Amino acid sequence: MAQAFIALGSNLEQPAAQIRAALAAIAALPDTELTRQSALYRTAPVGYADQPDFINAVAEVGTALAPRELLRRLLAIEAEFGRVRTFRNAPRVLDLDLLYYSGVAQSDEDLTLPHPRMHLRGFVMIPLAEIAPDLTLPELGTAGELAAGLADQGVERLETTS
């Protein structure tokens, strides 16, 4: 089983409930086990500010699915939840990003691993550091170190997801 980390975000239609339901959908994926999940965090929108705050979390899974297949299934979950891609950084019912997959490094038009901007985003790194502070991103540092440098981004811990 490969170790993978997934970022979850929502700012429409009861976002906390969307995140909890998405965690259940991820846990139900074939050949995949949800092993850890962060608390929920509230964050201001990035890029396009005229929208509600986001609720974010990060999940760790063990999976036998290959990276592309896992991504395909995450995109299918987004679609099932009603995700519509209107414009960059638009409000959304659910956003699932594959952040990391067992040390795989790849970059193509469909998938870049590790996620290329994760180390810049407090709403990703702070929940990630909660569940995997020692996860090392090559040439960048550990999740815990990176999260500490993003503490000024206004990420507010709300509650556990369970």
C-alpha cells in the first residue's frame, strides 16, 4: 500500500458537512484505507476574495491505486458532490487535491507530485503538519517546518472531523 495525502476544501452548501461526507467517500474507495484525518480549519479564500471562507482538512490514505487512478477517483468524487469548474479560484462545493504519493515525483499536464504549491499554502500545510509533521518534501523541509513558516496566513482550527 502506498501512502498518499489529500487536501479537502469547501466553501458552499454547508462546507463542514461536505468535508465530512468527502472523507467518507474517500474511505469507501476500492483498495484504499483512510488512515488519518486532520481537524477542520477555516481559511479566507485565496486568489478570488469575493466568496465565503473555506473549510479545509487533509487526509492520509493507504492505497493500492496508482497515482493517476487515485486522482481520477478523487475527481469523480468532486463531480458526485456537484463540483463545477467555472473559473480559477471560484467558490466550490468540494475541492480534492492529491498532494503527495509515497515519494513519487512527476510532472505532466494531468498530475504533478508532490503538489507544486502546497508548501506555500497554510490551509494545506497546517492540517498536513497536524497529522504528518515529519513528512519530508524534498528540497523544502518537513511538513511541520513548512507549516510553522505559514502560521501568519490566518488558518483557524475549528474541530476534529470525527
